[in-house]
Amino acid sequence: MDEEISLEERYPTTQCSLLDELIEKYFVGIEERIRSANTQEEAKLVVDNACQGFERECQSEFIPLFFKRYVNELFEKYWSEKE
């Protein structure tokens, strides 16, 4: 007889609320911080700090990869043609 695993056991909502907190902590307003950086190096530091902090605190192996891609695209949007 197969043992059933509830959705809550498999994907606890506490992880979702933690994820929401981490997203807010590291990524709310990040586009503006990247765009308004004084130099390309400063913008890159914003990207690197957010990605590293998020990756350090997030329990998922995959979610940080998506956010890293997103913020690097923002960086390219504002700084690929500058300096």
C-alpha cells in the first residue's frame, strides 16, 4: 500500500513565506538600484550582492538561478552599452 504524501508535506507553506521574505529582502527595488548606480562597477556590485545573499539564504538549488538570470538581464538592459 502506497503512503500518501500531502501537498503541505511536500511543499510546506513556510518555505513559501520564507521565499517571499527573501525576495523582498534582496530584490524589491533592485531594478532602480541597478539603473541608478553611478558606475557599471557599482551596478555589478548591486547584482552580485543580491544574488549571493539570496543564494546563501534560499534553501532551493534552482530558484536562485532564476533570480540571478533576471537581475543579470536588468544589468545588461541598463549597462551593456555604457562605459
